[in-house]
Amino acid sequence: MPTNVLSFLMLEDPIEGDLVLCHPVIKKEAKAQNKKIQDHYAHLIIHGYLHLLGYDHQNNVDADKMEKMERKILSKFNINDPYKDY
């Protein structure tokens, strides 16, 4: 199944890694979720980078922590809560 973003950590100190974004998936998601595509890209880049920093969403506690950080960063760019409608 295709995904929107993948993160690949190469070095931990300093943080160095790759993010791979899938435009067709991101475009489809943005449209389905009624989001601006640039806002969805910003969210997924932040989401991917947080994975490089060690955040994950394997359980509810970790997911809540990661989503809180995503919301905090996105708000600095005046981007709405990406989880608002879920």
C-alpha cells in the first residue's frame, strides 16, 4: 500500500536522514481531507522530521505526544490542526 511520507535516519548526531514524499498520495489525501496541498506537505515534512528525531506513533501515548508537537510547530506557520477532522 502506498504511503505519504517515509523517513530514513542515517546519522543520529547530528541528525541526518532522508524524507521521501509521494506526491500522488499527498495530493489525493489533501483533496479528500479538504486541505491546502502546501499545508498538507508542511505537515508531512514535519511529521517525517519528527520521526528522524525519534518520535513515533506506535501507541496512543506516543501518538498524542507526536501530534501535540506537530500541532505546535504547524501553528507557528498559521497552519490549522491537521487532525481536527479525524
